[in-house]
Amino acid sequence: MPEIPSLLIPVSTLPGHPRLSASPLVVLALCADWCGTCRDFQHALQRIAEAHGEIVFAWADIEDDAELVGDIEVETFPTLAIFRDGVALHFGASLPQERPVARLIDALADHPARAATAVPAAVDAFARLIGRGGGGDPGR
């Protein structure tokens, strides 16, 4: 697995992460080590994370991190899941381009939270796992 830049925390450290309670959003990139597009996207997401220090950005390899994200169906890479306070605001494939992703994150950060529609149950369960401040009970 490629080295994860420092501002993209490994998904395995996300539940209970100390920055969760103060973060307005949690941005999770679901990717795969074998995906060249994901490797390129990782650098763009790192730059977005540098510009949004208040937001928690996490990186998941769907195979290496299957214990946490294995139930989430990912059909296209990269896929982004964006959460606020244990609620999924966005889940879907993303253009691996910095500008559209940054605009999406800005729009979600600047507006009141509305849960995304038609979010898979596994994504909702992950949202509850990280919840408010993380470490929450995934069944709450």
C-alpha cells in the first residue's frame, strides 16, 4: 500500500480519533491500492486537506481496511463518503479532480446538514460508528 500522506489519516484510526468532535465534516476516500486513479487522487485530496485543516480527512483501501469498510459496496474509484455528526451527507463516486471535490466539500461544510438520500446501510452504519466524536456504538 502506498504511504498515506500525514493529513489523510488511515481509516483504522478514525473511530475515536481526537479531532472528530471538533471537525465540521469527515471526508472518507474509499480507494484501492491497485487503482492508479486513486493513487493520483490521493495527492489532490492531500492538497484539499491542507486547505481545510479544520476537517478530518481519512483514506481507506477497501481491501486492506475491509474490517472497517468491507461491507460498503464500492463500484467506482475513487468513492467519497462525507459525514457530519454521524450522518452521511454524501456517498458516491467522485471525479478524481481537485477542483470539483473541493467545491463539494465547501458546499457541504457551509450549509446545514441534510442526510444524503439512498445511502447504503453499510455507509449509515459507518457514519454511526464515527458519530459525534467517534468511538460511538454503530448500532445507536
